Amino acid sequence: MGTSLTPDFWRLFAVLLAVSATLTFVVSALLDALYVRRLRRRRDRQPTARTDGAPDGRSPTPAHRTPDRPPAAPRTAHPIARP
């Protein structure tokens, strides 16, 4: 025998649905605000830009020529390259 869904059930269902949607929205907005605050604090803590670099932000030394790593060998065509 099946059960009937009473008006009280639907009323409670609507209330619980509204509460869960509201709670989801509030928690999402709170976490988003905390994440943005963390990003801003991290950005504010970074040291200021140095003036000895190039104006576009690149360093004067290419990345492949660091003191830890010797310069890379020049790339050549693959020996089985098709014309």
C-alpha cells in the first residue's frame, strides 16, 4: 500500500529546501570572501618590484642560463624528419 504525501510533508519539504539553498549560498559567499581576502593579503606581502630588471618584468638573465644549470644545447632537427 502506498503512502500519500500530505500537505504537511510538502510544507516541511519547501522549508527544508529553502533553508538548504540559503545555507549553501551563504557558505559559498563566505568561502569566496575568505579566499579573496587571502589572495589580497598574499599580494600585499610580496616585496616590491626591483628596478634592476627589464621594464617588462623579465630578468636580465634568461631562465635557461641560471647559475645552477649550464646553457642548454641548441636544438637540431630530428634525424628522421620528413621533408
